[in-house]
Amino acid sequence: MRMLQLQPTPTDPVMVIDGVGDAPAHAELLCLVAPLPASDATRAAIVDHHRPGRKLIELAMPGIGARYLGGVAREAARGGWNLPELLALVVELESRCTYWVAAATLDALDGGSHRSLVTGRARALRWACGKWAPSAVSGSSLRTIARSATVRGGLCVCARSGRSIPRRVARELDELARSRIVVGDLRHGLATMLGASWAVEMLVAPRLAASQLATLREQFVSAPRCGWCGIPVAGSHCRRCTLGPA
């Protein structure tokens, strides 16, 4: 049986960062930019991201969604993934996540471009299947998403930040915590980033062990490359360059 030859692990792993203020100029790096107002250093990275050995991806998910993607990418980088493979991994993972966010205001999210999705009294959005949609601020929304994690065997975590969270949502978070779903209390979290008095997030994402990352890398190494951006294509098309089901 023919053995797949993985590329050798580089001496210096690719750096996965969310800003380049402290990043060495010579380092290979992947910069993950969350859809919230960026720092001056991150804006500089956006302008300069065409330099060799430097890639930038603008994420759809903020908060705990962005932190999850960054954590998986850093673990993969330590395992020897190269820059195009890491970029493809983040793109593919984000498309497989479900993320729900509710807050007193969502105007700061992606510079306010989602305002047209927030209707009536609802101040919630849901990211699923690669797109955003309006959602209700209710405990039932959280229960529905949590059930999907159980069915899919995925990771399910919540976070709340700020103060004066609506009682119906706070009660549901307490109930989820009693059912052993992780619910974090963040002093400065997403509420501070949004400039909102309160914010609640829920993320359902693939649960990846080190062995699963190794298997995924074998698939990316053998995958064809996108003719436009050069990253491995795991499905029928490049999710970074085109839309549609993989």
C-alpha cells in the first residue's frame, strides 16, 4: 500500500495571531481578524498581508467563535501544518460551526453591516451553514442549538458578559450549566468589544482531538489546490473563493 508522505515539520512553526504588534517581521504567520473594530496593528497587517509568508483571514465569528478557531489553528501549527493548510483548516472549520450571539446592541459587529438582519426587538444573530440570519433573543434558541451539538457529537460552549442579561436568557444559561454545558462568565468579553451592556454567545463546533487533526492534515496534503488562492480544497470548490455546498 502506498504511504502518504507528509511534508516535514518546519523548524519554526507558523505563528497564528490576532494582531501583529509583537510578531517578528520575518516569521511566517497567519493573522485571524474577528469581525469587530480592529487595532491599528491588525489594520497594518490587512494592508500588508500580501507579503510572502503572511496570510490573513477575516473571520465571520467574533468572541468565543474566533477564540476556538485560533486555538485549533495554533495546535495544528505546532503539529507542523504549513501556511496554506492552516488557512484551509480555518475556512473549513468555520463553515462547520454554529454560532449564536445576542446583545443589547450588535451595531459594532462587522462595522454595522449586519444591522439589516436585526429586526424588531430582536438583537440576536445566528451563523450556520456559512451565513448569518436573524434570530430571536430567547432561551428556546439556546436549547435548539444545544440539541444540535448533542446530535452531532460536537463541542458546545456558552459565554456571558456584561450585566442585565434578559431573565429568560439568564435562566436558560443556568439550566444549560446544570446539564454540564460549559457556561463562562467573562468580565470584559464580547459585551465590552460590542460596546453593549450585555452579550451572550453560544458555539457549537467540531470536537477535534490530536489524532483527528493528524488525519485531517493527511487529507489536506493530498487535496488539490485552488487555482486562485492556492489553498488545499477539501470539497468540490474552494470555500475561500466561491460560495455553495462543498
